[in-house]
Amino acid sequence: MSEISIIYKISIIAFTLYFRASGSGCPVLECWFVQEKPGHGGGFSVPMSQEKSLMFIRTEAYSEEIMSDLHPPADISPSRVYYVTDPAGTFCSAALNPPKGSVNKPKCEINPFMPHGMVRWTSALTDSAQSPVYLQADWFSVAAQGLDEQLTLSNIMRAPSASKEPKVILSVSSKTALVRSRLGEPVLLDCGFWVDPSSPVHGSGFSVEWRYQFRGEGRLVLAYDGKNDRFAETSETGADIDITGLYETGNASLILEESQVRHSGTYICTVYLPHLLAQVAVDLEIVEPPSLSIYPSPLPLLVPGQLLLIQCEASGFAPHTLDLGWEFTGADGKSRSLGQGGVTGHRQASDGTFSQSSRLELDSGKMRLGRGGDITCVAKHAGGTRRATATLSVIGVSAPSIEDSMAMVAVALLLYGMIKFLYWTFSSSDSSDTELKNKKEK
């Protein structure tokens, strides 16, 4: 009994030490510390340096006793070990804390951050000409991505000068790093933010911006000035945010009322505080499978030696990548490929969707079509595989089918029987006449 009691006490002590060290289960996050190399100012390509770094994370402040219990790996410089206080636990997501021994690790990068001015429409946040004393500290930005893209996180941290104990001041996150949607459906792009209530910037106002980027082109989708409760003018329509949720829970998610092809791309959610900003990116893919039609419809009868040109039209799909092909299923139920046929280039409609067609030349003699079967157009697309089938009939085929052969055998047997019957009838009649003639002569 005493042994069990000792084991129990040891377990309690070990759990307590772990709890104190990890800060309510928060991960120890391995990151790359990335910054410009000194003495390389200007130019388009700035040399960067990166060093391995480590963040011990807790939801409560560190004490000397707790820090002394932590032992970072020897291959990481002590200057790149940080003891982070995250009151909201934004770093403590399971997506950033893989199981022990897991090969997959979350991605993490730390950069020095310089508080700066805002964009034009957020100028009300920094209307004072004086720089606050609060900004005189070491600032860092941390960008992290969880396992399987479950979480995208961007945090701004402040540490007293020359200290390695930063505290999270602003956190912006998204649980939907990638969103796929069909055409015409409403879309929600997740984005939320948190501000440290004990920070002087809390209550000083905020602004939210959603910007779209795709292949080097960008546009402002939505911008909201939370300090003055007003939206900036944009050319975008059908985009909105939940104002009530924005103030009550920091829900800055973008709502697109009706998804269109032009919405495909990257959306950047940026939250501004006085002199501070953090942002996350969300990718949106509009995926719409094609509609298929086979022409002519119905297919005309095919005579051996005749060529028949048929076409499969795939329309209304996005993105434009599509694989078109043909299949034939005979009377025996076996299917085989007839190839891709002649595939045309893409054509784009006014709504941004694409169309494409494939032409196939049918020759019953060369393609072994027999007496016909089902011709199927197959379209493989990111939105799923689609099929369209038409029935083909071949008439005047020289080689008889099994049914025809059986019928011919039956007819032959019937004719053979009739011939035998007639032969027997006439043979019997001749024999009777001969016997009667012989009797008369006698």
C-alpha cells in the first residue's frame, strides 16, 4: 500500500512539473528565425539569414523557477530561445502540437517586426504625431501553419528590450487555409483576431482589411474602420462581414454571397491596431464540374463502311483543366477505350466558366463495333468524373450474331425435317403404285 502511495505522489509531482513547464499543454514550437543580413540595404534581392529557434509557450507569465526547469537543445543558440506568454492560448492549438515522435511538424517562422504607420484608410488609428513609449521594445512577428493546414496563425509579440520573454499582443488566425466551393454557393472565409486586454493598444480602435490576389493582380475586397464604424469604398459587390461578431468575438470572416469563377485566388485578412498589423492568407478555389452532351442526338444508324462523326461537348466547368475521352461497351457488356478523339481548345464564357469538345470518327469495320452498343463520353475533372452515354446501332453487319446463327440452325433443321417428310411420303406413294401395277399384270 505504501509503494502505491509513493508511486502516486511521484506521478502527481511529475504531472505538476510538466504542467508548469508546458503551460496548460501548450507546445514547444520549433521555428526558423529569419532576418535580413546586416550591411545589405537596398536592391531588389535582399540576402536573408535563418537560424534555428525555439519557443517555450505558456498561457501564464514565467517565473525564474519555471524557466530553470526548461532545457533547450544544445544545437539552438541561447539567443534564439524565447519564453512566450500567450494569455489567449492562440499557440496552444492541437494543430501546432503533433504527437510525440511524429514526422510531420508544423511550420513556423519568426521575424523582427518594426511598428510602422498604417495604410491611408486606417490613418485614424495613428492620428497622434508622437510615437508611444510603449513601442520602445523588441517586437516580433510569428507566422505558423498547423498540421494538414488546419490552422494558419500570425502573432505579434512584444518583449522588453534585450529580453527573451515576449508576450503575444495581437493574434490573427484562420481555420480554413483552403476553401473549395461550387458556383453560386455562399462562401465563408474564416478569420479571427484577439488583442491582449492588458495592452495599451487595446480599446484604441482597430481596422480590418480583406484583399484579393491572383497571378500578380490584386484588389481591395473589403475594408472596415472599426474606430469610426465605416466601410471604405471598393468596387467589390456581394462581400460582407458580421459586424456584431467582429466586436464581440473578433470574428473578421469574409462572407461572399454568391461564389463566381472570378473569386478563385488568395485572400489576405489583415487586422490593424495602432502601429501594429498581422495577417493570414486563405486560398479559395471555385470548382465546378462540366455538363456533357453528345451530338447528334440520338445517334443515326451506322452501316458498315460508313463513317459517323460524333461530338461530346463539355461546358460550364472551372478550373479549365479537363481530361476528355471515349469508351465503347458492346453487347457482351465489356468496355474498352476509344481514345480521346480530336480535342479542341478551351473556350471561356462570360461568367468565367470554360467549355471544350472532343470529336470522334466511328468506323464500324476498323473499330470492331459489331452490331453496336453504348458510346460513352468521359470527362475527368477536379470537381468529379462525369459521363454521357448514347446508343449506337449498326445494321447490315456481314457476320451474323449468335442469335442469328441459332435462328439459322433452327430453320435448317426445320427444312431438313420437311424434306425428309416429303421424301418419305413420295417414296411410300411410289411403292404402293408399283405393288398395285404388279397385281393387275398377274
